[in-house]
Amino acid sequence: MEKTGLPLKQEVFLEAGVHIGTKIRTNDMRDYVYKRRDDGLFILDLRKSADRLMAAAKMMSRYKPEEVTIVASRVYSSNPASKFASLTGVNLVKGRFVPGTMTNLNCKSFMEPKIMFVCDPKGEREAIVESAKNGVPVIALCDTDNETRFIDLVIPINNKGKRSLALIFYILARELMLAQGKIKSYDEFTQDIGYFEQMAVEEEKKAAVEEVAAQPQEAAAAEPPSEEKKG
């Protein structure tokens, strides 16, 4: 750990935009916000982000890889999550989380994870709700515009940025592999952040389409309540 308390140099986090939130801040995410910039974007507290990230790695390390499930519905999260899964052996659900996956024995994708990790609480709400029904703890990457109901461990980060997500899964993979005994030190972790960020051509195209489709929704999003503008 760096003297700052961060698992990597602060500049690395800043360059990846891990701290850059949205123009909306929910009451649930109030305690994780450091300030609001002049352009209206809320900035997350990096120290809290790092603390929760390390806590998440420690929490997942208590379970067998096959007991852990990652849900990544968007390309920018499913790409680094796939690489994380291949390195650590955890399960991965890419794309839409089918209703009944954890509650319907007849569902083709039925599973009984012991712990759930979601990358987007909005798009992966079904996974969170079904986990709650089954008493399965949930770890979630939460941006400033997310709600945290049924989430046991919030990791406050920019969960939309390609670079930010790559950095998060880089750190998680390194920590979990160390806990699993697959590597004995950070020096033995040969993958770099670029490895988690690199995407296949078809994935790049899909991500571009998703980004364009999301723009109208973000533009139509309501401004934060007047109470939030005081910050």
C-alpha cells in the first residue's frame, strides 16, 4: 500500500477517472462524495473508494472461487470482469441477468452463489433483489447516481468509465490472486492495467453503440435537488 493508503499511486487513480462521478447524487451516496465541481459533477472520495475496494477483495477471498459470482451487464464492465474471472476462477454472468436465476430451480441458468458482485446496480437490480431474497451478501460498484438498497458493501467508484473499470478489476485480481496463493507478491502479478482495458474489436463496437444509446437518457436525467446544489 502507498503511504496515501491507496493500493496504487494516487495519480493512477486520478488518470483512470475512478473519482469522477455524475451530475446526480443520491442520498445513499452522500457520504462517499468529496465535493461537487463547478461543472456540476460530483467527485468521489478516493480514500473511501480504496478502503472499500480492499475490503471487497478481502471479503471475496473468504469464499471458494466457485462460490463467487460477478454480474457485468455492460461491455465496459464485462470485458475486464471476464479477465478477472479467468484469472481468479470466479463465476461470471455477462449481459442480462435472467430473472429466476437464483430463485427458480427450472431456470437453465440457475445458480446458488454464496456471494454476489455487481458492476451496475441500475442494470443489475434483478441480481441484487434475488440475492437479498436468498440471504446472499452483495458487493457493488456504485457511482454517485446509484441507490444502495440490499447492497452489503458499497465500492464508490466511476462504474461507467472503461479505464476506471479496468483499474478496479486489475486491483481486485491482484489482491484475490495473492489471497488464493496464485502469486506470492505483487511482483509476480504480470498483467498490467492495459490488459484489463483492452477489448476485442466487436466489443469496442458494441460499447460504442451502448454509449450513444445512453446519451439521450443521461441528458434527460433530472438535475439534482436544490439540497444537493448547496454542496
